[in-house]
Amino acid sequence: MPDEEKEVDTAAVPPPPASQSKKKTIILIVVLVIVGLALAAGISLFVVTKVMGDIPGGGSEEEDVGPRYHDAGVFVKLGDPKEGILVNVGGPRSGKYLKASIIVEFNPGKKSVINEDTHSLQPDAEVKVNDVATQFLRATSLEDFDADKQDEFKKQLKDALNTALGGGSVYDVYITSFLLQ
């Protein structure tokens, strides 16, 4: 008879009640939602820290000269208003000439550089800008005019202008036409 009782005991195990399986399903859904929210929060934190690292003062380790984000500047074309700048480059005996339209974006907050009323260069600043730009272009070697080096060329011109006018005077330099012959 003891053998018969064992068979009855195993066969008599009742299936779990429906309320217990519903509880397990609800707990599983709640756990998945919490894990999903934690994952979304982690991804958001990662994205925000990467974006904040690119904003000045946001923790970026790279030192950037001048503001990245600024008010609209005052745009001034260097040289002749129609022709732009025409200079000989590569030394007096090279026979090479550069004709370029270079537009400089100036900081409107620099009262020593920009006239508030006319939004143009102050007369003394205009002389300095044209002198620095002409000397910079004439002193630049022919190899530095390669298209691959254009960004570095513009940065060096911007730095030369900021040195002559005072830091933060020039936001950016734009080249709209460039002919080296």
C-alpha cells in the first residue's frame, strides 16, 4: 500500500491557480518596464554628456579660441568691394598672383573695430585689417594655398587678424572666390 500512496500523491498535485500566473506575468512586465527605463536613462545621460562636452564651458578638454556660439557678426569684404584682394605670392620672382574674395566676420561688440551706427569697420581698424591680410597672403608659401590646407589657412588668417585687432575681434574667415595664377 505504501506504493499506492506515492502514486496518489504525485497525481494529486493541483495546477497553480490562475491568479498566481497573472501575478507572475504582471511582475515580469513591471521588471521589464523598470529595466527599459533604466536603459533609456543611461543612454540619455551618455548623449547629454557627449553633447555638453562640445559646448564651451561644458567640460570639453580641448581649448578653443573664441566663442563657438555667438551673436551674428558684421561681415566685411577685404580689399576692393568688387574685385577683392589681388597680391603677388610666393616671393617677388615667382610670378604668381592671387585674386581672392575674402569675407571676415567681425565681433559687433568690439567698439574699437566696428562702428555701431554704420556696421562697418572703424577707419584705423580697416587699415590694420587690409595691411595684415595683404602681408599674410604675400608671406604664405605656394604650398599653403592647396585646397587640402584651406581650413588651416583660414584659421591662421583669423589668428593674425585677432592678434592685430585684439582677441575675439574676428569670429571667422570665409573665402568666396580664389584664383591663383
